[in-house]
Amino acid sequence: MSTVVRLRGVPVGEGRTKVAAPLVAEDAAGLVAEAGRVAAAGVDLAEWRADHALAAGTAPAGLPSALRRRLGDVPLLLTVRSAEESGAVRLDDAGYAAAVTALLEPDGGDAVDLELARSAVLPDLLAQAHGAGLRVVLSAHDLTGTPPVPEIVDRLSTMAAAGADIAKVAVTAHGPRDVLALLEATAAARETLDLPVVTMAMGPVGLVSRLCGEVFGSAVTFGAVDRPSAPGQIDVRRLRDVVDLVHEHAGGGAR
């Protein structure tokens, strides 16, 4: 049984797969308005994709706390996603570290996403985030394909060993066997690692991984309210309906 991570009272890794939606507006006013719509949509988590604002030249100062107030009790995940992993900005390690550090302000986010590939700055960012009281989601996104099952499991294990509170892997599925590999790796990691895992297969054929993750052990799935932040995200209301249905009829099998 893996550790349950509580984000503002939301138990990630326990019960129904939690539904998250991104905030992708590029300016402060748009982000605050979008946060209101995301909260009203009944999501479990909101992810601020700060890379979209950074790409537009919007300064992040004060925005985490402003979003925190607008979201109410909905937990906030802070993310700077690199272009190499499907994000909106290209940053060297120093620029990435500076961008993430700027988000770690008091009374802001509940968790921060850190890219596993940023090994040169990762230990320091992990320490900063944990020192600020935030949980850390370590993540890796494969934009070209789906690695073999052992490689996916090894990647999740590496995240756990590095100090992640939650481990996340996204792959790109080109066919049904890619999705099967991702789901098999998810089940294996869920059985062996003592932390919540989050996995998804991006792209149209990977949609099933976003819908039935609870059965295989994925703790969070991502949909969209205004516009998606990754290929394959669907409307959160429709996503929530399916996730609830899966939980009702198949929930508990992966737990």
C-alpha cells in the first residue's frame, strides 16, 4: 500500500483517481478568471502551467498567492514545463531553476512539479520546495514514443529514490500496445513503490489511460476546462463522469 499524499485535504493515492485541470492563460487577469472557472468545474486539483505566462513575458510575482485565493480549497500544483517536455518555454538549467524558485512564495502553491531531467539543479530545487512546505511531483514526459515497461518502472523508481512525494510519467502512444505497456508499468510501480504514481499516454489512442487509471494504479488524471495543456486531454466534466463510473464499478481493485 503506497503512502497517501494529502494536498489541502485531497488524498492523492487513495480512493478515486483525482481529476486535475490546467491553468494556461498568459496574463494575470486571465489566470485569475480561469482559476475561478476551474474551481467551479469541480476539479480535485488545479495545475498552473506557468510556462505559458513566462513565454508571454508575464512576471510570476504574486500570482501563486492570487491563484490560491481564487481557487479556495482546490489544491494548486505549480509547474514550469520545458519545451523539451511539451511546455511553452525553452530554458537552460539556470533559467529553469530561477523560474521554479520564483513560484515558491508563501501562501501560494501546495505542490510543485520538477522535471527529472533537470539533474544539475534538481537536488537544490527539491530542498527548496520541501523547505517551503510544498510537496514535490517529479515528472518525465516522452514526446516521441513509449519506452519498454522496465524502463518506465525504472523511471518512476528513480523519482521515488530522488525524494519525490508523487512520481509522474507521461508517454506518447502510437498504438494500443503502447497504451498496454504504460498500463502494465503503472500496475507494477503501484505494487512496488511507496508513493502515489501518476501516468498517462498522450495522444488520441492514449485516452483510455486517462479514463481508467484507477484500475491500474494511477492517482491523478488530467482534463481541460478552457483549453488543454497536453495532447489527449478532454473536458473535465466528461472526464469526471467516467472516472466516477470506473470508481463505482471497479474501484478498489487497484488498491
